[in-house]
Amino acid sequence: MAIPTNIKTLLAGEAVEWARIEFKETWDAETSLKTICAFANDLDNWGGGYIVIGVKENEGKPVYPLKGISSDKLDSYQKSILSKCKLIRPAYMPIAEVLDYDDKKFIVLWCPGGDNRPYSSPKTMARDSKERIHYIRKMSSTVEPSDDEEKDLFYLANRIPFDDRVNHQADISDLNITLIQNYLKEVKSSLYEKSKTGDFVEVCRDMNIISNLPEYTKPKNVGLMFFSMEPDEFFPYTQIDIVQFLDGLGGNDIVEQTFKGPIQQQLRDALQYIRNTIITEKVVKYPDRAEADRFFNYPFAAIEEALSNAVYHRAYDEREPIEVRVERDRIEIVSFPGPDRSVTIEGLKNYRVSNRRYRNRRIGDFLKELHLTEGRNTGFKKILDALEANGSPKPEFETDESHSYFISRVFIHQGFIKEETEKDSTPNSTPNSTPNSTPNSTPLFSVQKYLKKAELREQILILIKENPSISKRQMSEMLGVSMYALKKELAAMGEEHVAEFVGYSRNGNWVVY
């Protein structure tokens, strides 16, 4: 079996974060077994990790020149790996591959998060040792868990992330070999050659995009999202909607574009559309100097990272699209639900976010392999840096107390504000902003412009009483309000025990108290 990436990528730390890679100069059974166990436990749903044997390390990074493994030790290392991994309980075996790089040989162990967590390994290799530990990873170290962490580990044992779950409604035929090959070729995986002549099921299993049971070859959700031509058949509203309010909010000139397909393709198509139709450069020349000022209405890198983060972090079991709202003076990217509860509203305001619990680890890994998103906790910095380099205002990031939504708000460069206010300068209009104005943190698409809170709630109650199984999307369309406003009101109604949705999206219903 082959690993789903290549050794060059692992050595560079480009797509796989350093904390998920451990370099070993030689095979050390005791320490390596603990690391394998820790990756298999995958307490933070990282998607496991990699052990590269034959590489000396310094502070978690490879030391060059690379040492490699001598030919006379390859066989004994592999036999020892097979033998020692049998000591892990319950049964777990990493995927091992001997790889050639820089005229040397290396053993790479891919240790994805296991389906039968928690795993334990012996504390020592002593024959009489009976003590077993549920090892975990903390940053780039393998450690014994605290009492609370061990409780979390048992609690999470049966909580497989949504993107890594097997989809029982789909079939392996729903996975497209061309999409798979294009991905493997792009990331330069050693599986690419195998995919052209090898067994399709085996390739899918090597990529960990189908169930691990040989008798049950069903796709995992992450496989369908990336390698199905129509993932929205399985995950309704898996799409990106771009809505341009050319005349401002309340105007009649609205342009809407919807992007569907494999999530990496819809992301790329949406970004290309934004680059071609929304991003504009301005050149300001001065009579007293040769060098002109050049800036964009919005730096593309900031929009790219914000939208990629939305694709990465949204919940695909919710029937809500990602919405990009292009207004006269800002772009707002709205996704559902909000971030993990460890992310605070105050932290968002100050651009200080440290989140170790991600709902889509596998999606993140694939996106990073394709260079469509940065590593964890680096997205905010990339957005801030891009805006600063362009001379743009600082962004805003918003969620509510219930973490029911998330908004990334990027404001237009002040050099374009005059143009926009001139477009709005009719007898009855008031400019939205001035060069010295402070961006309003209240969403412009708030329903309060059109309905009072009591009126909106009353209309929602009427709809769910008439149709207890009505979807949020249907309510939004029938009421003519944004999904953001609707979900905010529904969250308040749930907290106040007025009404809430009970059950799952396909067979649940609204209950009015």
C-alpha cells in the first residue's frame, strides 16, 4: 500500500503540518510505537500523522544532508514494525512504504486516525511489562494523557468526524477515477502511477477515501466531496453562491452565480470568477514623481484565504451554502455554523484565534495538499498581511454567542470609496462611507431593515406550524430574508424555548413550545 502524499512534501512540511510529522534517524520500537498509538488516537481529529524513518531531526525539522536507511537494515526494520505494531490494542496497523529519495531509501509510516479509538500501547518493551498507556499528541510531542484528556479520548471514541465517516447511501461507483487521478498527479503522489493500471478499490483504500473493511467498499464523505462529480446529491447545498448587489442593498440590480461540483473545483471556479469580475486595480499617477500608487479594491489573496477557510470549516451536514455577498463597499463571506466554541467573540475582534478542534480534518488535508488553504491558525495572518500590503482597512470576523454562523468581512480600499459614493449620490441617497469612516459592524443585510423582530418571529412561527418539516432555505426564500438573519432569529428562538428543530435534517421537524 502507498501513502497518499510524497516524501518530498513531507520533508518540506508544505502540505502536512510539522506537528503531524515525526522524523526518526533509526527505527526505535518503543518510542515509535507510542507515536503510532498517539496518531491513531487522534485526540484533536488531525487525521493522524506520519513517521519518516531515516531522517535525523532538529527541533522537529529534517537535518540535511539526509541520512537514509542502509539496505541491510531495511528488511529488519520492516519485520520489527510489523511485529511491534501487533502490540497495539485494539488491533491497528499503519500503512508502511519504502520510498526512494535523493538516492537514499526511507520508510514512511502513515498513521491515520483509527476507527476504533482509544488505542493503547505498552509503556515499555520489557517482557514483564503489563502497563498500557493511551498515548496522545500535544503539538509535536507524544505524551501520556491527563485524566481529563483520557476522558475526552474515550468520549470521542465513537465520534468520527463527519468528513471521515462512511456514507452508506453512496457507492464506490460514485467516485470518479479521472478526478482522483488529477488530484494524485497534482500532488505528485506515488499512487498516481498505480491509479492508471492498478485496482480502483485498492487505490481508493490507499487514499483512505472508502471504508477500511474489505467486504464493505463504501465511500467516505470526504471522498464524495472531492471525487464525486455531483457531491450535492449527497450533501444538499454543497455550493458557493456569489451575490452582487450592484445598486446596493435594496436595489433591483442583483447578479447571482452558483458554483457546484467537487469542492476543490467549485472553490477554484468561484475564486476565478471573483478575480475576473470583482477584483479591480487602480493606478494613481502624480505629477511630482515618477512612481504611481497601485492598489486593488480588494486584495485577491485575502478573499482567497477567507473563502478557502469557509470551504474548510463549514458543516457539510447542514443544508446551507457558502454565501459571498458583494456590496458596494465590502465583501462578506458567510458560512454555517460558526467556529468551535474555543474561539471567542473577543478573540475574533482582536484577531487572536487558537483552535485545535476542527470539524473537517480530512478536507483540510486535501485542501492543503492542493495549496488551497494555509495551515491551521495561519489564515487570519494571511488575510491581515494581504490587506495591510494593499493599504486596505482591517477586516472583521463575526459570530454569535451560539456560534451559529461565521462572517469574514473585507472592506473596500479607501481609494475606491469616492467612486462608490458618487454612484449613490442621488437626491434621496446618503453615502455609505467616507475615507475617514469606521466600518459598521452590523451586517447590512440585517432583516431589521425590512421587518421588526416580532414580525419576523411571528412569520417564522406561522410557517413552521403550517409545515413542521420546512427547511431553513425554504423559510429564507418564502420570507425574503437572508440566511444569516433567519438563523440568528432561529437561534434566539431556540435559546428562549420558543421553537427548535428536533431530529436530523432529513427526517426531523420543528417543534413549537
